Amino acid sequence: MSKPKRGHRKPEKGLLSGERRAFTIQFPRRPQAVIVFPAPYSAAIANLGYLTIWERLNKVPGFTCDRAVWNPRSKDMPRGMESGLPLSDFPLIFISSSFELDLIRFLDMLITAGIEPEIVKRGESDPIVVAGGITPTLNPHPWEPVVDLTILGEGEDSVLEWIDIYQDWILSGKDKERLLEASSRLKYVWMPGKSEADCHQAEYSYYRKDPPCSPVVHPQGHFGDCLLIEINRGCPHGCSFCAVCGAFPARFADTEAILQKIDDAKSLNSTKIGLVGAAAGDHPHLKEIVRQIIASGKEITISSLRIERTDSELLHLLASGGFRTVTVAPEVADEELRRKIGKRASDDDLVQLAKDSAQAGLYKMRAYMLIGLPDPEPLEKVVAFVKMLRREAPTSLKLDFSFSSFIPKPRSVWQDAVFASTKELNQTKRYLRSHLARIPGVSVKMESTRTERLSAVLSRGDCHVGEALIRSQRSSRPLEQELKAAGIEPERYLVP
């Protein structure tokens, strides 16, 4: 595969000049590694996992790690933001993945950068590629043809332990097989040929005392000029559809540690503090944390709230900090089904939350809903639910319903469930659009069924999916077409 033109360039100079960082480092002309985020800069600068690993890598003595992002619309040559070097000039590439479709974008990055995407075709002089994040942790198999190894679980400490092995290998003569053999001894490293029974996820044992916090902020981030801090990891509720509950142990960061991290980051001069986590709304000391942030003169936002745990006092506190949109996830319309899948909120809880939100001065409620569940509910009931909430909620509160198709996730209770057919999902979406579109004060958003189906194939895919995906990216033919050409029916991943 042809290599891109070598040399230094500063394609992100304007972005870097607008960044404010919590740490300083003198990047050399040629950093030892790069960590890539397969999305535009605005999303990368708002991804706490990606930024945390980047920061920790740069605190390793004698080691520096650049960053790279990817805008699939422009398809400019992907380069390190600090060095301006093309990806092919880095001996070590990390990929941080949060969604199944990241693998597609990462392949785009490699191909555009002139890097052979298939392991079996990469030579000793090609980069070592290491994957991490929740996506390959849940299912590393689609990544198997692309990456040299995968670090499973939480990466704060595990990536540093692996870097020790990598640095020793650099000094020993750079025999790639020796690196892979040494890496395989780590229990949380997965690679082709290593039994999954011999692997376990890495866990960041100091999470409660040292929760991740943004090491860099930029006004062009997805959440604006916002300092993010993770106040909870995992989820204690065990909802049937959710992989987070099975992926990471549920715990909450200590209140003192959260407030100290925010105080330590004063030099970043962020105008807003963002509290993130799968169950951020369940933090036992959430009100105290919010009070302290508002007392410091900062605005505040939070990723989502638990319907049945959010009261008027909390909403007024948040509103006094500039919070204007409350995000919740009832998931389904039927109360009994809601309880069955792990959601405890009643319709009365949701109505009361809507009233309290409007009274506190909030202007929008965003509600996430699922369709195509293994336990389907009548669409008439969904429409009646939306109409009921619109009728009971104050008119000043806009309602934003986001409908997504259920995708079976590894580690979830419903990991072996069927992904609904394209015909069924499209019919469902057409019905909901036609019946909800004209309700005043209600907006409806839906994902592309084609994209959701692709995510579902990747969610439970194997190495054959990864191989077909490489061919798909090279040929511009759909993944399912490439699978069929190889004698593999896509339905095997959708209807196990």
C-alpha cells in the first residue's frame, strides 16, 4: 500500500491555539505514539476516556503521545495534532473506541493514511496498533483482523503497564513476535489465538479517589467550553438492554475527590462543569456537588438524570447553574414493561418531573425511547404515552423524543436476543412519525435503520465481519454484500 507524503505539517494549529490544558509537555519533533479518535475534533475534545488515556500516556517518563482525529466528510490526511506527522510515521497507534461504527471510521483513517489495515499484510516496519475502550472490550472479535492486540476493560492503569512492556521491547531489538508474546502474559490483553477464558478486564482500582477529569478544554467542544468530570462508572440497575451494567463494576467517585479535581482545574477557566457517567443522576451526594459548583460561579450540566430520583430541589439547583434541558430515559411506554427491563419510574414520576422541570425554568425534556425490543409493546400505547405526557406537562416545556432500535449488546441480559427486521423497524418508524409529527410542542428524532443494522452486525460480529468490513471499505460495497460474497449470511449475527 502506498505511503502518504512524509513530512511535518500543522493542520490543527488553529485548534491547538484555542486549547487550555491542565498539564504541559514539550512534544518532540517525532512523538513515540499517537492515539486516534475516529470522529471530528469537537467530539474528541468532549470524550473523557480518550483524553484521559492521552494524558496518562504523556506522564510516562521518556514517552510522548500525539493525538489524531478524523473528519469522514473531509477525508484529509490524518495527522498528529502536535507534530503534524502522518499516521504512517508513528511506530505505535492507539485507538479509543466508544461505538461499534468506530471500526469503520478507523479503517478509513488507516487506508487514507496509507497504512495496511490487515494485520497479516503489515510488516515489521509498519505501526503496532492497539485498541481499547468499551467497544472492543465488549467484543474484540471484529477488531481481530485489524489490531495487533486489544486492552480489555478500564485503561487508566493497564495501558501504563503495557507501555512498560513496549518500552522494554524497544530496547531489546524490536522483534514483533517478542512483543506479542510478552503482551499476551497480561491477563487483560486479548489477541488472536489467546483464549478468552484466559482474559479478564482490567479495573482501575483508584477510581473513587481519582476520577477522570478533562485535561484539556476548547470552546469548540461538543459541550462547549466545558470541563468534564466522571462522577460514576458502570451502572447498578442491571437493565436488560444495557451493556454498561455488565461491562464495568458500578461505583461512585468520592465527593471530596470530585470537588478537589474541579478545584485543581481552575487554571483551565472553564465556564461550565459537566458531570458525566452512566448513572450520574444516582450519585448519593449529587446535590452537594451541584451546590459547590454553582457556589464557585460555574454553569453546570449533567449527562442524564434518573426519573424517580430527581426532585424539585435538585432541578432548581441545576437551573440556577444554567441547566436548561433535562435528559431522561423511560425507554418504553408501558409501566409494567418498564419495570420488567429494569426501569423503576412510573408515568406519575415522569409527569411530576416534567412539571418540576418547567417550574424550575427548564425549557426542554429529552426522552430516550427504544423500539424493536424482544418484548414489543403496541405502537398505539407509545403514541398514547407521548400524548399523555404532552397533555400533562406544562406547555412551556418542549418534549424531544429520540427513538432508537434495540441493538443486542454483549454482556447484557438480552445479548442473545433477536435484532428486529428492517421491514419491522421501518414500519414502526413510519407509524410513529405519522402519529407524533403534528403534536404541538413535541419533536421526534430517529436513527437510520441501515446504520442501526450495521451496528447490530458489528455488535455481535466475529473476525469474519472484520475481514468483510475491510473489503467493504476498499470496494465501497456494503458490508452485508461482502459477507454474502464470502458465503456468510448477515442474519447469523442478527438472529442467533
